[in-house]
Amino acid sequence: MIQWRKSSRSNTSGGQCVKVANLAGKVGMRDSKALDTGHLTLSPETFTELVAKVKRDELNL
């Protein structure tokens, strides 16, 4: 069973709810409001790069 955890950056007002999981050396990401839509699987390096870009506001989100 996959152990998902809610991101510490997610809030309780219904916005930006992301869950992450360790998937045998990969990082799983999913929307906690839409669990049936599946998840992304990223390498740890790609996940780290994604988080850094989000923090620098380099993505059009």
C-alpha cells in the first residue's frame, strides 16, 4: 500500500492540495481533491527541480 502524505504547503481552505509518496526510489504526486485521476511519478531529481521552480515562481500555475 502506498503511504501518501499531504504537503506541508497545502492549506485547509480547499486550495493547492498536493500529496506526495515515496514510490520505490521515485516520487509520486497527486491532487488530494481528485484521488481517482491518478498520479505523476517523478525521479527525485525532477521532483527537486519542480519544487525549486515553483518556489521561484517560474511556472505559469
